[in-house]
Amino acid sequence: MKIRTKAGWVSNRAHGVDQLLMFLYVLLSLSVIVSLFGMVNTLVLTVFERTRELGMLRAIGMTRRQTRRMVRHESVITALIGAGLGLPLGLFLAALVTQGLSSEGVGFHVPLLTLAIFTVIAILAGIAAAVVPARRAARLNVLEALQYE
């Protein structure tokens, strides 16, 4: 048994909550890594399936740089759709949990800065996921792409 002051007890409890939050942030980062693999896979398949379309766009004047930009924008849009669905859902679930724990003194507040940081992370993840597929799309041989299928 340890004797603590009220401030010491609160500090000890806050440390436990901080550890739980760090654990949740680790899980969040792992989910971002898994979603990166999913986005890369989706973009690679999209580029593969649209080989003929990309070849046609290149044949009528689209540059390699524009092709990379197009794939990158698709990836960022996909990441923002995921963030746009995931962040409100997370806020809703957090509101439900805090409402259930309100009798224990748990309150709900919206961390706007943290949400903005996660949105920026989603954009950066979209850009990172598009590197390989965009490079593949830009390097397609136009004649071979037009004959594809």
C-alpha cells in the first residue's frame, strides 16, 4: 500500500491514461501502414487495368509528369475519402464511449489540431502510396499500351 497525495494519485492515473493513448496511437499508426499497402495494391491494379486508357492519354499528348500527377491525385483523393469517413466515425464512437463513461468523470472534447494532423498524415500517405504506381504509369510504352488487351 502506498500513501499518496491527491495530486500524486491524479498524476499516477493520468500516466496510465497517457500510456493507453500511446498504445492507441501505435495501433493507429499500424492501421495507417496497413492502409498504405491496400492503397498501393489498389493503385497498381488500377494502373494495370487502365493500361490502354493511359496509353491513349499519352498518345494524344499527356506528358509523363501529368500521368504521375493524375495517379498521385487519385491516391490523395482515396486517402481523403478514407480520412473523411474514418475521422467522423471515430469521433462518433468516442462520443458514445465518453457518454457511457460520463459518470466516471470522463469528458468529451474534439481535438481539432490532432484531427488536422491526421488529415495531413492521410494526404502524405496518399502521396507515398502513389510513388510506385505513378512511376509505372509514366513509364508505359505508348505503342504497347495501345495494343494491350
